[in-house]
Amino acid sequence: MPHHAAAFPFRTFDEIAELGLEVHVYCPRCFREVGPIDLTDVRLRGRPFTGARFVCSQARRVYNDDRP
């Protein structure tokens, strides 16, 4: 019998804010954690939580500057 993980009680960033929860973002490249992020930001309004991608502004460069 397959094991199914329990569903989150929210689907969007708006619903997370309504529940009074926080979101922290972790970058596996530079090991930096940022949070809590501003859930009232217009760019997150109505966006689904699962699969959301964030771009780290501090990520380490893994190649030299000669590469395009």
C-alpha cells in the first residue's frame, strides 16, 4: 500500500499569510537562509506555494568570469 504524505493546509502564499505562518527560503548553493519573506508582496499574490522558485542574489559563482 503506497504511503501518501499529508497535504498542506494551504495552496498559495496568500493562504499561508492568512494562517499567520512564515516562509523562509534556503539557497543550497550559498547556504544562505532568508526569511521570513514578505507574503504581502504583490509578486506572490495568488501564486501557488509548491513549486515556487526563488533566485538567490548571493549565490557563489561556480565558473570563471571568462564563461558567457
